[in-house]
Amino acid sequence: MSFVTRFAPSPTGPLHLGHAYSALLAHDMARAAGGQFLLRFEDTDLERSKPEYIAQIIDDLTWLGITWDAPPLMQSEHFNAYNQSVEALISMGLTYPCRCSRKDITAALAAPQEGVPHAIYPQTCKNRSMSERGPTDALRLHMDRAMDALAGKELAFTELGDLRKGVHVIDRDEIIQSVGDIVIGRKDIHTAAYFLASALDDIAQGITHVVRGIDLFEFTQVQVLLLHLLGHKPPLYHHHKLIRDEHGKRLAKRDDARAISLYRDQGASPQDIRLIVGI
Ligand code: GLU
């Protein structure tokens, strides 16, 4: 069986221990399977993504002994592809324009690891039609209609990681209630939402196994749903443990104190990082 996996950081901060664990795990799995390890920069947030973070992440990964088998995919170069899928969802009648505040929209657009809580959209704009779409409106997925469109289909994905191992069937009511009407795109800034871009690129890069943190488990369901809507077969998933700080909190980009570059400055070796994260 082929094995192609990836590490997909958002270059909005330095690489920290949690990222190092994720990257090392995916990389080790690919090498053990004789498969491929790919890199993808999820730089759709044009304001917060910085070239210096990309350079630092590449430098840190290389220092850790990680190699990738193709040039990194830059999401900021693929807005056309994401927009085509957004258009497909529009033509299926599964979207509505949303003019709720920038703050709401930012929370829904941002990668979940950034510590932005995932707020369930209160459906204020749900009855607006696409003909009312304003130039700065966000586009939301009408989750009820999306689930109706998939009625009768086996909506499941396979999880290989020990934490939730097994086949997970996506439950219509649960996803409507716990995930809600996610933002899938914005017209003004040509920014595809995290969910869509990331799911599409797993297909574009031929990923067979998505290895990533358990904090993304809920989002995996949404991505599997989007892939089904767009006629793609989802990959297999392996959600891993999170690296936590001494208070049990998961690390986020703001935890610069755990940045790999600081460990490097203090003389740690790549093997020391492996020991710290337990891999
Ligand atoms: N881009 C996400 C991050 O900030 C990871 C996405 C994924 O693994 O699918 O780390």
C-alpha cells in the first residue's frame, strides 16, 4: 500500500515542540513505510503569514533531520483552485452570503491551532440568498443542505491513531450542532477558509495518510464532508497526541518559549528534541 503524508504548518509563528512532534512522527512513518513525506505551507492568511517564518520553519525542519520529497506547496499560490471548488459548492446551492462582523469571520477562517475558539455560527444570515451577496460578504456552507445533499451516502472515515482508532461515521445532527455553518470563502480577499484549502490540498498532493494533532479531529469530519461533496475520496487519518506545557495546556504558536529555535540556541540537539517530545 502506498503511503504519502505531509506536514502542513501555517507560517504565522515559529515552529514549537508540538509542531516538531507532528513533523517527526509523520516523517518517521513515511520513511518506515518507504513512502513519501511532503511539506505544505498553509499561508492563506496573508496578513499573518510571514516569509521569515517559512524560512525559519524550513531551517528547523532540516536541522531536525527531516527531508521532503517535492518542493513545498504554498497555498497562497492556489487560490484559483480553491475558488473553483467554492464555485462548485455555490452552484450546488449549498452556500449563503454572510455579513456578520469581521471578528466572527476571522475566528472561523483561522487555523484552529492558533488558539481561536471555534464558535458555532448563530445563523444570523442563513436565509439570505446568493443574489444578495455583497462584495465583502463571507460565504458559509449551509450545513443542513450539505448533509441533505449527501443523504444515503456512507459518510465515514478511517482513523488509524490509537486515541480514536476505528471507522467514524459522520452524524448529521451532531455535525449541524457541533460544527455548524462554516465559512468556506471570502470574495474580497480571495481567501479560502482553512477547512476547504487544507482538504483540497490533501487530494492535490496525493496524500494517503493525514497525520496531525487530535485537536483537529472535529475538523476532520468537516473536511471529509467537503471532500465527499466535491466528489473526492478522503484519505486515511492518524490523529496523534498533543504536546502540552507543564500546566497541561496544549502548545500554540504564541508559546515562543518552546520554539525549536530557542532550544537550538541553548545547545539542544535534534535527539534532545526527540527525547523531550517522546518520539
Ligand atoms: N495548518 C495547520 C497548522 O497550523 C495544520 C493543518 C493540518 O494538519 O491539516 O498547523
